[in-house]
Amino acid sequence: MTPGSVRSAAALNEQIRALWIRAGGSLSAQERAEYELLVVEWAEAIRGEVIEAA
């Protein structure tokens, strides 16, 4: 994942949900790291969508 990603917040949300489902609700250290990156990217996408909407 790179800064300035063009993935939408909705797409990232789906990836986060899929990660939790695959993990069975308990994340390993590697999955937690992936989750944290996805959440940061999701938050950036949300901010970008809010700014664009304004």
C-alpha cells in the first residue's frame, strides 16, 4: 500500500471486513499489521472523500 492510494473508502472497508472474517475475529501479529495499514489508508480515503464533497 502506498501513500496517496486511489482505493475508495468502501473498497478498503471491504478489505478490512474480509481480513476479520479470514482471521476468525482474532488477528495474528501479521494480520494486525495489515489491519493497521488498511485502517490508516481507509481514514485517508474518508478524509479525501469529505474534502472532495465539500
